[in-house]
Amino acid sequence: MGDTGDPVDRLVEFARALRDEGLSIGAEQVIAFCEAVSHLGPSGLDNLYWAGHAALVNRRGDLETYDWLFPKFFGTGPMGVKADSEEGTPSEVPNTIVTDDDIPTQPGEDADEEVMVGAIASRLEILRHKRFAELTSEERLVVQALMAEFVVKPPTRRTRRMQAVRRGRQPDVRRSLRRALRTDGEVIHRSWRRPKTRPRQMVLLLDVSGSMADYSRALLGFAHAVSRSIGAVEVFCFGTRITRVTDALALRDPDMAIAQTAREVVDWEGGTRIGVALNEFLSRWGRARMARGAVVIICSDGLERDEPGGLAMAMERLGRLAHRIIWINPLMGDTRYQPLARGMAAALPHIDISIAGHNFANLEALSGVISEIGRR
């Protein structure tokens, strides 16, 4: 097997080769493999073998294929697994227990392993800050798997229902009097209560027009990760019209979810009519239930094809209903960027939080912003 030179690409290539041999390996497993390797200590190929074994082998029948391919990518594997000189069946693995002391260690092997581990950790950090538009197909797979690990804490809101607490500021008179019946009417033990909380509705509106082609799939991956993490999330895609894709993104596998979304959105990579799309959202879904008190996240570069007046009116209506409006703009990743486009200038007065969305680190920071809204 060829050596790509990039440790992350090498690991991804190994996982892809296993998938080509029939193993069922998802993007989450690939990133789990890469991250596990980035935290390994120096012990030859033994830890590397077991990291892949834990992350990529799902069934007992997969082990034979794994033991066959591992040495072809990484040389001699642990436990007596060696690469065949000829293509064909896997090598025989001795039916004995081999300890670490029995495995010969080559001079410099630990140092080489440390270099590889450090390179992988460094490579993952580089991918966090690399623009989505510049990612290779292998890097997109890794970043997509990184997104699958997102854990987003949804913002909360108070409800009118109350709940009993041990300490608080609001007395629970009814419960206090009921407890006083046990002490001849003397209120000895006071009870307290506070309002219950529940997650706020979250709405993601994703621009999938032609100008957002370099970022659409990455933002859909982010929407899929947020939906898997929180659950109560509504997702829409818009270009010249708006399409609800919540059910499509409910699929567990991110590749299948994004593919299904692309099939349902008829104006994928078409024109951009942000104002028309937002007004349609407000008329059909927003005012009734989705936008009221919600955190609305709009992912768009703001390049509006129509007159900006329609967008300004839609943003004003949305601002009266939503709790917060967050705008993700990939163009903000350029230090020279200024919101001079007519659409972006019209929307700006109604935006509560603006954030760049050109790389993984920005979307990772956005998850913290969402959690901070909940604490406030």
C-alpha cells in the first residue's frame, strides 16, 4: 500500500480500505480511530493495532480482514500478524498468547511512534482551522466525523409550571400549610418552589445556493450534529424557495442524511432569494410555533438577488418573534470582509450575534455561544 505521507490521510485510507473489503464503518468510527491514535503513548504498533481494533471492528467476522489489511498499511503488526508477500488470504495468526515482552522492539521504534502520534494530533488541529472550501475529500470525511462528536447544550426558557425545591426565593404557601398540619398548624418547615425550565426551540435556516456551494455540505453536517445532540431542532434549506429538511436530517448516518437532503431540495446550488425564503418560513411555520421564543440560526453569505427591502422586513418580523438571531457568514473568515452586500447590510441591524462559519473551529465556538444563551 502506498504511503500518503500525511498520518491522518493514512489512517483514513486504511479505514476506507476496510470498508471496501466489506466492513461496515461509519464516519464516527473513523474519527474515533484518528483521535484514539492522537492520544496513544509510544509502544510500537501494538497500541495502534488495538485502537483500530476497538474503533473499526464491529463483528467477529471482521477480525480476519482487519488482521490481513493492518500489516499491509503499517508493516508488521502485533501478535504475530505479518504482511503477505502475495495478494490473497490473510496470514496465519499463531494460536498463542503473545505478551509485550515477546514482541521484538526495533531501535528507534518508540521515537517513530511518538513522531507519528504528534503528527496526527497536529494534523487534526490544522483541520480544525482549515477553510471548508480548501478541504480535500479525505479531509472532509475527517471534519464531518469531528462534527458528529459535537455536544451542544440547548438554551432553556422558564415555563409557567412550578416545581418544588429544597431552597429558593419563592415560598410554596400551599405545600407549607399542608406540612403544617403535621405540627398542629405551626409552620415549622417552609417549602419553596421555582419555575420549571424546558429547552428553547432551535431553528436552523441554511443557504444552499450556488454562492454557498463550498460550505453547504459542511453546514448540513453541523445541522445534523446539532439535531443528533439536542433533538428538538427544526432545519430548513433555502435558495430561491425554502424546504423543510428536519426529517431527512433525522437519519443516523450523516452521509445518508445529507444525500437525502440534497434530493429533497429542488433549488440546490441555484439562485438566492433570502427575503422571499424568510417570509415564506414566517408565513407557513414561524408565527404559529417555530420562531416564537426560539433561537434562530441563519447560515448564509448574505448575497441577496432581490431588492434588500424584502429581506429587511422579513428580518424585522423574525426579530419580533425570536429570542435570538444568530447569523453565520463564511465570508467573515476573510479579514478584509465588510458587510457591504445589500442583503447583508439590510439584515445586520436585526442580528443579535454574528459569527464566521468558514471552518470547524468557528462552528465549535458556536456550540459554546448557544450554551451561553441558555445560561443567560
